[in-house]
Amino acid sequence: FRLISRPLVGTHTHTHLFSYVPQIKQNQTGVVFNELTNLIKTIRNAMKIRDMSKCLEEFEQLCRAFLKSKTIVDKEGMPPFYIRLLSDLEDFLNQLWEDKEGKKKMNKNNAKALSTLRQKIRKYNRDYETEIASYKEVRLFAMTTQDGRFLVICCCCFLVERHTSEKKKEDRKKRHKRKERVEEEAEEEAQEEDEGEWEKVKGGVPLVKVGNQMFAKGTEINTTVVVKKLNEILQARGKKGTDRAAQIELLHALANISNENILGEGILVKIKFNIIASLYDYNPNLAAFMKADMWKKCLDCIDELLDILFNNNNIFIGENIAEDSENLAIIDSQPFRVRGCILTLVERMDEEFTKIMQNTDPHSQEYVDNLKDEGRVCGIIDRLLGYLETKGSTEEVCRVYLRRIMHTYYKFDYKAHRRVGYYYMKRYHDILISWYRYTVQHYTRLLLNCHFYPSPPQDAEESEGEDSAFIMDRLCKFIYAKDRTDRIRTCAILCHIYHHALHSRWYQARDLMLMSHLQDNIQHADPPVQILYNRTMVQLGICAFRQGMIKDAHNALLDIQSSGRAKELLGQGLLMRNMQERNAEQEKIEKRRQVPFHMHINLELLECVYLVSAMLLEIPYMAAHEFDARRRMISKQFHHQLRVGERQPLLGPPESMREHVVAASKSMKMGDWRTCHSFIINEKMNSKVWDLFPETQCVREMLVRKIQEESLRTYLFTYSSVYDSISMETLKEMFELELPMVHSIISKMIINEELMASLDQPTQTVVMHRTEPTSLQNMALQLAEKLGGLVENNERVFDLKQGVYGGYFNRG
């Protein structure tokens, strides 16, 4: 065929690459190709408006039309515009697929069509891999000639505009002359400026040169020049197209130049402030976290800045220093004055550390490696604390104290726990020795020789250092006395209570919570403070449970557990909700409020403590008010679990924690404390719950004692109508309790009028008075009460109809 420069009728009139096609003389060929180009035009229009459903529909029609024209294509060759569409469409779909934010904004039909079309185009393009690869290779080699037409260098299947030999020779000569001219100019510039080869630069705001080229030759480098250059660099900060990494490098280079020319610590401190600020600005998205290399640089820069401040007492920094009144130059007997706040930088560093922990997979080794940086973060806060105690204001000291408290309050102090245990055991050992010293010599010798108490800690690090309790007490009391803002004081009180509760100081934690009256207005606090309050109440409830205060533990955990949103209220995750309740922006905000994984409270342990507390309260109450129609419900969640257990058609051995508690509750109802004990304390429950407590054995012993006591009360409530009298010795053997404890429990029940009985002291017998109504009598009383209510309601309705008020009983 013949190569021409006239496009085919019916094709695009745009000056696209490869828009010149061979003239087809046959009418049938023209009709077929016109149909294909019209379909392609429709697809491209749909691509512009991102209508994926239309793209999918038209692409299927195009494939069918191309299949019909297979004979003509085999005869005339593959049309270039078809290959170009396949390549462009695949690139377009891949670009849309990688744009996750754009995909979220698509409606359901478009998203589904995008996925389907992407799979179809990838499968379809496998048959044309060679043609598409050739098209992509030659797409870049398009040049424009002097008369405005396209000159295309392509492979065998693509079209080339044909030129005469004379024009080719002229173009070759012009290109050769132009190349020689460019080479001569480059050589002259290299000789004059001695700048070397050309190098690529990025677009955007132009930055000053790096290193020795930052200043012109012969420039005297002093404080004024460096400050001017610093301001030039900072002018590009935040502008579109600015290379943030290059900015950081420039600031580092400027700091090195300042050191080399000994311009003083004042200008160095100012540059360090801007370096740290640039590191924070490196990632413009607030939700994103710092990368590992930037995080390490940030920690190093803050450490270097603190070193300079500690080594130079004549440097004064503060936000209230105006830029006009800064003193950065070395002047005799005048201190440096620099505008900036080191506390704000450290607070931002602490927030960045929290974001890093929030965005790291908690079950990976990376999380453990990142968590190791907390020691360095706490070290920086401690150094800043020491600096501000001497040079900072009271408000700044309170702020840095709170940062230190937030890194301490949730950590259990194992060293202090071991030291306290050692001293208590030693004290007990000394009392025993003094008691038996003058009576039993052999026993005393035995006690002295045996290892009755643990050996004192040998580690120097354990024996040295201040306990976390003393640190918390000192920092919190300073905030209580000096802070003027309610938020910092509220956070300090909650952290102090949490720390007391974590270390089983129940009475201190309870008294501090009651004296603070935080529960009265906590609903007006911001969400992070409310999350801290919820965490504190949960820890308070767990502490009460460890101390055997079952009712207090249940009351503390009731609000959190009854809501069914414990995970969300504690800031440990988000529950699945409808998009109507929470949009994407709100979800991002709530994710930023989440507590890092290493600060989480075990939700299964929390639920188990709540259910066991509810069981110990609810089962005796249900036995005492079995036939009471007006009995209240102590725990709705516990009753829900009981109903779920009763609805099961087949009862097998308990598997989950909830099933263990339900099975134990059924055993306690019957007064069988041994079976109840075996369901609550066993290997499975130990590994899931009880072994997570620091004083595991004490908790287990407390649970056994509470189960025995409440089982005894339940047994007496349930079977009191069966007995005329029962010996306390028998009850002691049945429930394996001491006789004084049995006597105490029964006496309390009699005093509170829960049990209608009396104690016969000489025979140690409980004599039942038989005043409790039988089950038939209880049912008759309930029926009479309900009938009375029905009659009264009926009379009121009748009186309203008759227009008489006062009821049946007021009639004269």
C-alpha cells in the first residue's frame, strides 16, 4: 500500500500520535473500521468522566465488533488505534486501582465494573503483548518537524510519515550544525565557570546550593549572613513543590558551616530548632506517622539540642522572645536569646511516638523494636524535666510532669513489688523468731536455718533507684498544688488513681477518686480524658476484685460492661457501625485516639472479673428472692449469659470463659461449692485469666474463700424450708470453713433478717423459725397481689368513663 499524511475519514481529528492510517479503498473495510473507531471514541469519553459501567459495556461491544472484523484485520493488518486503546485503557485502569481514596468515593456499580473490567482487559491483552510492548517502546520517539507534521520512528506494524531524500539530508545537516553549536557553548561555559557536567534538578521552589557552594566565593561568613541564608531556606517551607528532604540537608549543612566558623551556640540552637520542625513537617499528613530514619534523626537532634542547652547556661529560649529582640551573635557578657520552645518539640516527639505505635502491627517484631525507643523518649523527657525545673515556668513544669506521668502510670513496678514482698516476709520471720525464741529452741534454730523468706535482691539496679510510687506521688502532688488548668490536674489525678489501683493500693485509690468528684462532670471532658477515666475505673474495679471487695468491683465495672462497647470506651479498637453513625473523617479521628497495644487492658480478663463478681452477688440474691415478683436484676449481662446457657439444646463441657462462669453459677445454685470451684479455677481458666494477675496465688485463695462463703449463703437460702435445725459443725464440714466464719455468716444473715432463724449457742445449732411461706403460699400471694392490681385498674377505667374520680374506695 501507499503511505500518506491524510487521516482516515471517521477517525479522530485530534493530533494524537499514530493518528495517520492507510487509505482503505474497500467500502466494507471502511465501514468496519468506522464502527471500531466510534466505539473507541465512546470508551475514551467514558474514561474522561470515570464512568466504569459505560466503559465495561462499550468494551464488550468493541470486543464483539473486533471479532466480527477478524477476516479484514488478518488481511489488512492490526489497526494501530486499536492497540493504542488497549494500552491506554489498561494503564488507566491500573491508575484507578492504585488510587485507594478514589475507589472509596466510587459508588457500588462503578467499583464493581472497575474490578470486572480490569480482569477482562488483563486477560484480553495477553494475546497482544508483542504489539502493546512495541507501541510503548516507540511512543516516546515522536518529534515535530518544521512544517508542524509528525515524524514517527516505529516498528513494522506502525505507520511512518514518508519524507523525500532531499528533506532528510537538509534535516540531517541542520541537526549536525545544531549539535556542534551546543557542544561549543558547553565547552566555553565549562572553561569559564568550571562547573562540570549538567545535572538533573527537580521542579518546584528553587533552593540554595549545598555545602561550600551555599555562599559565593569571598563572602565573609558571619551571624548576619547565616541568619539571612536560614530565612531564605525557610521561605520555601510549606510551598508546593518544595523538596523537604533537601531542605533538611540544607539546614544540616548550614549548622556545619556555623560550627566550622565558630559563630556561637545561639545561631546553632536556632538552626537546630528549625531542623526539628522540618523533620516534623516532612510528612504533611497529620494522620501519617514518621518513618524510621526520620524518627532516629529527630531523637538525635533533640538530644543534641538538650546537650547544648545543658552545657551553656547563658542561652535563654522561650516563645515570648520576639524575633527582633533575639541575640544570636557572640557579644561580650551578653547572653544568647533565641525564640523557640523546647517543650513543644518534646511534646510533638511524644505524640509522634504514640502515632508510630498506633500504626505498627502489635504482633510483629517491628512493634517490639519500636517499643524499645520508649526508654530513649523517657530519657529525653527526664532531661527536659531537669532543665525546666531550673529555667522553666510553673506551667511548663506541670506540662512536662504530665508527660512523665503518662509514661509511668500504666507500668507495673516489679522491682518495688519484690522489695515490698521481701521486707514483709522478713518482718514476719522476725516476729516468729521473737515469739518462739524463749520457748522452743529447736524451732527457732530451724527457722534460722531454713529459707523462709526470699533472699534480698542482689542486682544493683534493683536495689537502687526510686520506686515508681514515689515518683508518681511527687509529680502528681506538684501538679495538684501548682497547676491552673483543669485538664492537666484531671489527667494527673486519674493517672495517680490508676497507678494506686495497679499496685493493689485499694484504699488510697478509692479515697482519691471519691475526693476528686470526677464522676460528677467527666461527661463534659474531651474524649481522650474520658478514655483515661474509663481505663481508671476498670483498673479500680480489678483492684477491688483482687482485694476481695466483690461489690465494689462490680459497681466499678458495671457501666463499662453493661454498655457492650468496652473495647471502644477503653480506646482499644473500633466497633463495626453503619456509615450513617460514623463517616470516614470521624473514623480517622477516633483511630488517632486509640491507646497503643502495650497499654491495653485484657478485655477477656475484664469480662471474667465482672461475670465472677456478678455471680457471687446474683446467685445468693436469686436464691433469697426466688418467689419475689418485684426482685431487681443486679447484672443484666450476667442474666443474659444464663439465658444463653439455658437455651442450648445440648450441654457439653464448657469451652469458653463465659461457659465456665455459667456452669459454675449452676453449681452454686445447688450449693455445690466444689464443682463451682473446679469450673472457676482450672488449668484453662488459669492460663486465660488468673495467671495474668501479679499475685496469682492470693487471687485464687480469695476466690476459693468467696465461693465457699457465698455457696453457704445460697445453700441456707435454698434449703432453709427443708430443715428444722442444722448443726454449724455440719456446715463447717460441708463447706470446709472455720467454725467462727460459719458463725459470722449466719449471724449476719439473721441480723439483716435474710434468714428467719436463731442460734442455739450451747449446741452450736441453727434453729429455723419456719416463718417463710412455702412455694404454694408464695404463688398464692403473688396471684392475690396481681388480682388486686387488676381490680384497681378496672375501677379507675370505669370511673373515668362515668366521670367520677376517687375510685371504688371513695364511694360513700
